[in-house]
Amino acid sequence: MTDGSSVQPLPESEAELAFEGALRPATLSEFVGQPKVRGQLELLLRAAAIQNRTPDHILLAGPPGLGKTTLAMIVAAESGRPLRLSSGPAIQHAGDLAAVLSSLLPGEILFIDEIHRMARSAEEMLYLAMEDFRIDIMVGKGAGATSVPLDLAPFTLVGATTRSGLLPNPLRDRFGFTAHLEFYDASDLERVLARAALLLDLDISSSAIAEIAGRCRGTPRIANRLLRRVRDFALVHGTGADLEAVRGALELYDVDPLGLDRLDRAVMDILLTRFDGGPVGLGTLAVSVGEEAETIESVVEPFLVRIGLLTRTPRGRVATPSAFRHFGVERGSGPFLTDDL
């Protein structure tokens, strides 16, 4: 039986949320990286404050983990307005969106994550809400149905998407500003890690920070999570967070010097050793590693293509000469199987 006064540990999911929340910058000046986007947002928010109006609607586009949610929170904090959080998958009917919009306070910031996954009927309702701050509610059914206009309080919509191409043009055009977030370079990631280490009260060497920065795929979210794993490793083994501890922790968690994880290496191993570098069809790769084709296409391939280990061709996926060198495989060293593209 435990002492009622003892502190119970947070569940893992809550601990992760608390960790991520503690590291989120609260202002644009604290936000590291994305200098162009920061400058554009600062100008937009200051102009709105001078004119005493709600800021224009904002679309944040880019790969996962680059700070879209953090920037939405900063927009609310910098403009001194409340923030309402929602997501595209949670809005599957026009009525869901109507309930959210009708309850907004004047000037409130509405953040919709993965906005491209909203239902089409909700998207069409959003057009009018963004432009004229009103929606039409259908009352009744059949021939007796009537449309009742409902005025909304002025609000600012901040949408986040990892696939901006899936947004319909009428919705995309109604955003006053679209920010395209880019992957971070090593110097910015080192600043992100140094700030996180300071907040976590972790004494870590500059060489160790540089090692983590080189393995986190240009993504701050991954950098912060790897830093936590390094902290755990140093704590358990009773060592400092030095270069040796970083390499030991990242080797334990299957993160190689390029940032490749287990699934990345499994895909490349199949491509290089079983198919002699390709070309190989997406379906064949997915079956060979036991993953869904969508996971390979949306999670694994973008990074492999970006760092130059993989290319996409009309006939399938092909490994580059850099991939053969990185994995120490010679072309023609493994069995070549013809792929039924």
C-alpha cells in the first residue's frame, strides 16, 4: 500500500506531453530557426495590433515536427488572444464545425491541425466563415428546409497541414498568409538542443550536442526526443552527457550517424542486397519489410530522398551510389530479383 502523500509518476503519454510543453517557446523571440517565417509573422501580428483588428488567417505548411503547433500558440500569445485547439480528423461533419465556430469568443484564435483532413462539407462551410464571419445553418429537411444565417464573432484561423497540396484551392486562397516551414540546418538544431538542455538542467558538452544535431533528420521534435533519451542513458549509467554517452544512447535506440532508424535501414537493406539497388516497386518494398505502403511512402521515403540515398523513377525506387557507399554494399553482390512493377 502506498503512502497517500507520495507523488505518483505521470503516465508515459502525459509525461511526453509535459516534456514537449516545457520545451515549447512562448514568444517569437524565443523560437529558434525559420527566420523568414518569424519575420513575416511578426510583421503580420504587429500590423494587426496597430490597427486593433484580428490578424489575418494563417496557414502553416510543412513536414511534421517543425513547430507548426508551437507557432499557433505563439500567435495567440503574441496577440494576447485566447486559443482554441481542434484537428481536421475531429471535424467530420459541418455540424461539428458549426458548433466550434459559434462558440468562439471575439478575437479568438482557432487552430485546426491537419486541416486537409476535414470533411468536405465542413470545408465548404469554412469558406464563408473565414471570409464573412458567418455561416448558414440548414433548419428542417426536404422541401421545407430553410437556410438560417448565423453571424460569428471575428476570429483568426490558424491551419496546419503536412500536405498542403490536398487543400482545395478555394480554402487555400482564403488564408491571408501562408508560411512554408523548412527543415532545420545543423546550427539551428544545436541552438534548439542547447536551449532544451538548459531547460532540462542537463549538463551536456558542445560536441555531444553537435552529434545529436547531426542525427535528428533536421527536425526539432526528434532532436528534443533524442536529447531525452541521452539524458536517460546518462542517468541510468551514471555518466555525464558527453559524446560517448550520446553515441551509446543513439546506438541503443538504433539511430545511425545519418539519422536513419530501424525501418529506414530495413528498406535500404532490402533495396540494396535483395534487388541490387532497384528499381523496385513500392508495394514490393512494403511487403518485404512488413509495413504498409503508405508508411513507406509518407514516413520513410521523404527523408531517404532528401539525403540522397534513394530516388523515385517511373519504374520504381532506386538506390543511389551514396547509398551503396554508406551501407558498404557493392553493386551486384546480392541476388537480383526481377520486380513485378
